[in-house]
Amino acid sequence: MPVIFLMLKIHRLNSHHCFFYALNNNEVVFLNQSIIDKFMFVNKDNDAFKKVLRSNYVDKTGLISVLNKSINSEYRFICVTRARRFGKSVTAQTINAYYSKGCDSKDLFSNLEISKAPDFENFLNKYDVIYLDMQSFEPVPGSNESYIECLNRKVTSELIKLYPNELEQLKGNFYLPEALEILNKKFIFIVDEWDFPLNKYKDDQTLIESYIDLLRKLFKETNNSQTVSLVYMTGILPLARYDTQSALNNFTEFTMVNPGPFAKYYGFTEEEVAKICEEHHLDPVKTKLWYEGYHFGGYNIYNPNAIAKLIVCRAFLSYWSQTASYTAVKKAIENDFPNLREDLVKLCSGDRVSNIDLVSLNNQNVMFSKKDSVLLYLIHLGYLAYDLETGSVYSPNEETRRELIKSVEESNWKQYTSVYDESNSLLESVLQKDNKTVANLISKFHEERVSVIDYNSESALKHVILMAFLATEKYYLKPIQELPSGKGFADIVYLPNISFKDRLPALIIELKYKQRAISAIEQIKERHYASKINEFADSALYVGINYDPKTKEHECIIEEVEFK
């Protein structure tokens, strides 16, 4: 029998809660006020998480075990930043469903990873939770209320509903830090999209400073030991810096550069994507080329938004362009810092940039001080990736490379146009199997694009080749370096985009140093480098290149093979 509400009179049964009478099977029962009033910010329900579970959900609840260890500890202030569409909001909704007293989520988590933890029920729905989705506090258009005032009013109003007697003294003064101080009660705080105001109101310096000041009063003042059990904060950019100190330096940050114990919980791992590909009949190799490439803590991570779109659309496309960060990227790369444009051309070609300084971004209006701060910004946005082991920056996959190239092309740089025009001539000569012209053009690239210090090195030769083949981006996927194939590793492989599979050959490039070009061709054949290429193209060009450091001459031999 459905519950029928009979009484409109509200009875205060204690100082904390309001209850309604209801009739259920002819018995009078009491219902908590919060069941009737769907709070948005304090002790939210688990409806959002229920929707998540009804989608193609990949279990990431193991993350909760990491958070449980931090509750009421010195390390209870946690900020996890990831690129847009990397599952941050879904994770926040999951965490709320687990901790919030405003719901009963035992059944929802019963078959998920967190349920196997020995302390699973110790924390389940046991906490008062304040959920701050920073996109929820934009004032009504035309009102005189500021963003900060709106935030304080909305959250404090809900606290007053829950604790009317304790907060009676506020008397309409909606100020969240004061309300928490009066309550002297511990909460778990979930802050989603913490950096939203920094982007939305980037030209309002007063508002930004007020916002950072509010966060500091909530999470850094001396009394937070009485009000904070845990803070889980997420966004795209790391915490804002003012002068030389962080306004919130009590937080431990886990970023796109240093993901820490959260590495496998944002994005999809290789194992998870393998299962998805099998279930949805997707090509795992193409999926990897298009959407993998982020290396977090020993895990190869895929963009989860792209995988979700791929399942629905069944097409290997760039879904990154649908994010809101494209304009910000285009603006960032238009800075004219020394070597920035040269490095971006390298990254577009599939090469890496090493020895960058992981400078702190000044998130106040996203200020850039030098080339490295721009590259770091692109890492946080997900357009580039960072290899912690080698200290190098690279374009992670075909999807992001296309978006980066589009941004660079629209900027109309002379550096890019010049390299591209020369590269286009080289590609035409390769496809025509014009050995002499190819060798001469590579020599020209080598002489013009490599410093005297690095000129005579094996690594420099690979950098030259990647740059020289920049024009392949129109027709080929991101170059694969050291591709495991046959009995070894092919130096560089270019696979044609699906649109050109029937019209263009794959390119298998083997490099030699102080040897002969013919030995490169022989190696390609003897080690069967083409054995895994035939599903991507109907034919291949074997391109053998040798460089003699004594004569500074390049030699090229090209042979064509057709796959039956």
C-alpha cells in the first residue's frame, strides 16, 4: 500500500529535525523532513548515482577506500584535478551516495568493489555531507545577488532547515563559515568543479579573491578540526596561487602530472577498455590509437567520455571538440614565448618535448609566465600528457592530436605553415618512391630544424623524421613509435586514417645510423614488421633511412609491398 500523507501539522520532535505524520498500512509512521524536501547541498539523496548505475557504468568505487583512510586524519584535505570529461562529477556523485545520511545506499553498493572492504558499513551513509557543485550558484539574471552571496544563501538556508534552533541566531545572515562555526559539527565536504568561478568570472578580480577567501575560511581556518571530517575537492586546474603561497596549502593535490593513489580511478584502464571492446564489439587496436595515451602511476588510461561516445556512435572520431575548453586552448597557444611554437609543432608531429619545468600555474586569470606554463596548462586540460618517468610532454592520442593541430592551424603561424609545406613535398616524394628527393628533403629538415649541439645523434634523426612527416596528419593517424610487430619493434609506423585505407599505403620507417639504408629495408623484411599492419591498409611502403654523421649525408630506399 502506498504511503498517504494525512497530517499537515509539523511537529518538532527534537532540535535537529522536522517530521511529518504518514499512514502506511493503517499505522502511523514518522518521516524525516529531508525525505520530503530534496536538499541540493546538505545530505543529498542518491538519485544521481542511481542514474549513473543505469548507464554503462565502470566500477570505480575502490576510490572510496582511499578516502576512508583519510577521514579525520591529517590528510583529510584532498584535491583531485583531471581534464574535462574524465569522470570527476560522476565520482563526486558516487562519494555522496556512499557517505550521505540523506539516503540509504547499501543495496546500490552491495555488488560493487567497495562492498568487499572490511570497513564498508562503518562509513556507509554515516556522515553529514555538504555537496558544493560550484556550477549551482550563479545568481538569477537581473538580481543584485553576487555568486558568493548566492552560494552562502543556498547552502546556509538548507542548514537552517535542518538545524533551526541552533541557527536561529543567524537571523537571515546567510554566511556559511559562521553557520558551521555555530553548529560545531563535523561534515564531509564534496566540492565539484572548484575552479568554475575562476573561469566564469575571470575578469572579476574582487569576486575571485572573495571566493578563494571563502574556501580558506571553510577549510583552512584553525577551527576546521571541529567542522571537517573530510574534504574531497575536484576540478580541472590545480589550486590557485596568490603571491608565493597557496591560499589552501593544507590540501594534498593529485593532478594530471602526479595522480598518486587515484591514478586508476579517473578514466578507464586498459583492462576495463578491453572488456568494453569485447562486450560492444569494438576494435581494441583502433580504440587504443584514438583514445588511450595517458600514463598514470603505471596505468594506461583512456578518455572515458570518448569511450562512452564510441559505444553509442560506433565511429572513431574526435569527441574532444565537444568540450568547452577549445577556446581556452587556442588563446593559450597564441602566446609568443620563446620556443613555444616550435615545441607545439613538434608535438603535432607526434614528437615529444623534454625537460619542461613543472611551474605552478597562476590560476588567477590563468596567467602564463613562460612556455612551460602554457604546456602545463594544456596537460591539465588533457590536450597533452606528461610522462613522469621521462619528464617529457607528448600528445596522448589521435583524438587530442587532431584538436591540437586544429588550434595551431587556426592560429596561422608561419612556423607551422613553413614546416607543413616542406613536409607535404616530402610526403608526395615518399608516395612516388623518389629516393633521392626524399633523402635531400630530409637533409634539409635536419640542417634547418636541429641545433648544432644535437645534430649528430641518433635521437636527433628520429626527431627530424617525425617533424619531416608532419603533413601525414591529414591522411594518417598519430605516428606509432617502437611498434611491437613480428620479431621486433618498428621504429616509426604511420597507419592511414580509415578514410584513406583503400587509397594510401601504410608507412613503415626504419632508421639507421652509420650504416646503410638497404640494411633498414632488410630488417623490416626479416623481422616481419608488416605482420600487424595489413588490417589497416592494403599495402605498405618500407622506408629505410640512414644518416652518416661524418659526411652529414642521408640515404633513403623505398620499397612497396601489397597485402593479399
